Amino acid sequence: MNYQFGYPDIGIEIPPGANLMVLGDIFSGKDILYKDFIREGLKNGEACIFISTNDPIQETVEEFSDYNLEYLGMINCISSRIDLAADFAHIDQVRFVNSPTELATIMAFINDFLDIFRAKDVNGIRIVFDSVSTLLMYSNLKTIFKFLHVLTNNVKSSKAVLLMTMEEGVHDKIEITSLQRLNQGLITMSNGEMEFNGFSRKKFKYETEDDQIIITAQE
């Protein structure tokens, strides 16, 4: 089973086991893209694992509150248990990491959720990591490459799919090209253009409006 993006105008499917990098600045709408990617999975009965180094846990819970959170595993690196309501019903779906530097803990929690969701026999597993740029602020390229090498191999063996985000304009070419080698696809979002390279080669014009991505043309 291939993974769908949820935008009918794109018509792109992601093969199981694929890893993709999403590159764009903070105004590009890449956050809308990966959140819609999670929603599409939850809507289709797939499990999703969201690792956030940027969004407080309250925002994540609110963002996906209309969906079955039983199939959403949340790993948050900037919040703690006290940031959730005391009666939050899905606390078992949340793991807290003290800092983005704790890569071993992040990996352990990802593997924990992979085991949980595989046992539930879900239709598929989507993983979103937002963002690799934050990891590079706290550590060096060699360490992050090793961490992501393990993660991308786990994705392949699990027949899951991974979107990892990076901020455009804050990394040198060596950092981007090195980590890009771990991926089978690259999505760049800049100046209203969304370009897919790797397993698919397509380019679209798009706009963002009311937290939605609107495809306006295919080039």
C-alpha cells in the first residue's frame, strides 16, 4: 500500500519504506504540508508518530483533536507533563524528552511507538520529524547523520514513511546534501513553488490560505 498526500491535485503516492526531506523557510507552508500529511494518515486508519522540537504539546493536541489520538504517538522535546491538562485522556500517547540533545531517548520512544502500532496491525505508519534543523543547532552533523541513518533504516524495515523537515537558508550546502543522501525524495517549498524530486518529479504552483495549501497550477 502506498501512502497518499491528501492533495488530489498533486497525485503523488509515496512507496512504503521511503524517507523524504521537506526543505523550506518558515513562511513556505511546510508546517501545513506535514500536518495535513498526518491528518491524511489518521483519516485513513494509519498510525502517525510526530516528533516535535518546535511546537508545544498543547498546540499538537489541539491541532489533531478532531481525530482518533489513539493512533497518534507524540514525542515532544520542548514541553513537560505539567503542560497538559491533568485529565488528558491520551497521556499514554505522549512521550516527553527533556532536550533535543537526547537523541538516544528520542530514538527509544520512536521504536516504542513503532512496536505499539505494529501490534495494533494498522494500515501503515507515518513519521514526521520537525525539525532536523533544531537538532543541528544542538549537535554536529556527524552525530545527527548517524542518528538519522538509524531512523531511516528503521523506516525502511517497518515499511513506514518519514517526512523530516529542514529550514531553508540556515544550513550550508554540506549539511543539506549530506542528510539528503539518507532520503529517497526531496520536497522543496519556496516562493509559491513546490517541487518533488526523487521517486517522483513534479513541480506545482501553490498558495497558502487559512492554514491550507491550495495547488494553483502544475508546471
